[in-house]
Amino acid sequence: MEWIEFPSLSRETLRDIRVTLDDGFKEFTRAYGETLEAMLEPLKIFLIWLEDLLISSPWIIILAVIVAAVYAGSRNWKIALGTFLALVAIGIFGMWEDTMRTIAMVTVCTITAIVLGIPIGIAMSRSDRLQAIITPILDLMQTMPSFVYLIPVVMIFGLGKVPGVIAVVIYAIPPMIRLTNLGIRLVDKDVLEAADAFGSSNWQKLKDVQLPLALPTIMAGINQCIMMSLAMVVVASMIGVRGLGQPVLQAINNQYFTLGVMNGLAIVAIAIIFDRASQAYGKRLQKHSEVIHG
């Protein structure tokens, strides 16, 4: 039985297409690379400042602040105690500095994702056409292998903190956008009609009705954003992002089992702390919202 060969472009044609696209992107980086770096300089300054603050401050103060913040958000002494024990264990095993670098990176990436993601999610909730355009882009961002994000950002910015932040934000922002859009769209139509009856403007409806009611769903988006940022830490260490990811990468390259497990468990501990605290805070917001609007 003869098989019909699948029609495809010749190798020369494919090579020419790849070379053309690569050359075009290289020209773009030469023309606009410095401008983009200057635009992101404040983000770099903020990350360096936060990292230096967490590392240079006395560990006992940072420990107390983090535990207090976790308790204030969760109002759960078990979560606060678990946070205290996990951070003490991290310090005892000599991973405090790398952990502070990772917390600083995740904090900056999460804030950046929130600042960018919530407005995009709000815009999507107001326009079905915009949602139809942005949803495939989000699908692409979530299914694209994370290593692929590193190629364009390294070509533009080189190695260091800024390309790491950009790669992490691109990887982590889709759930922030999706859940903001979903939360606003799920607001009860009767509540919106009541707001219209009282003469509320679009801005007043958004600020006083839609966002407060959608806040538990938005908090779920923030939770997912944090988890995905932590998941990207090890990958981002390949382009010079310091933190818990670099020892894990070193352990992989040199087959250091104990080093990899210890730093991996530290990442897991930070992920659990963020996850439990943000989930507890989201549940508190939901109960508060049900009391007010129930």
C-alpha cells in the first residue's frame, strides 16, 4: 500500500522564513530594546529595594511582619503558627536569604499582574468582542511551554531581574485576567438593575457594586497568580533570577539530591503559606459580601 506524502514547504523555504523572522526580531530589539529597558527601570528599582529591605533587615523583624500579615489576612492562628514554623525552619537550614529574594520576586510579579490584569479583565467583562479577541491570547499564554517565554525577553533585556519579572508575569497573569472577567460577569443582573434605578453611573456601578461583589473571585485569581509565579521561579533562575530557584537548578546540573529537595521544600512551604493565607482572606471577603448583600 502506497502512502501519500503530506504536502509541506521545502527546507529552504522554511529556513528562509525562520531567518526572516529572527532577523526582524533582532532588528526590533536593536531599535527598541533600550527604550523598553528604560520604561521598566522603575520596576527594577522597586524589586531591588524590596529585596534589599527583606535581606538587610533583622530576620526577627521580617519574621514578625510576615506572620502578622498572614494572621491579619487569614485571622487563623493555625496558619500563622505554620508560617512561623516554616520560616524558622527555612532560616535554620540556611535558606533565609534565597527565600527573601523569592518572596520579593513573587511580590513584585503579583503586584504587576494585578495592576495589568484587573483593568484588562474589567475591559473584557464589558465587551464580548474584546473577550473573543483576548481569550485565545490567554489560551496561548497558558499552554505555551514556559521555557519559550525566556527566548524573547532574554533577546531584548539580556540576563537579570527584569527579564525574569517579565517572563513570570506573562506566565502568571492569565488567571488574574480570566477570573476578574468572570467575577464581574457573574454579578447578579437584579443588583445591577437596582443600581441603574438609583441613577448610578457606569463608574459608580463598577466601583460600588461589581468590584465588591466580584472580589472573592478576583482573590481566587490573585491566589492562582501567586502559585504560578512560584512555579516559574525555578525556570526563571535559568536567566539569572536569584532565589530558591538557583540552588534547585544547581542541584539538577550537579545531581545534588539533598540541595534540590531542601530548596524545593522551601518553595513548597512559601507556596502553602501564600495559598492558605490568600484563600482564607478570600473566604472572609465572601462571607462579608454575603452578609452585606444577602
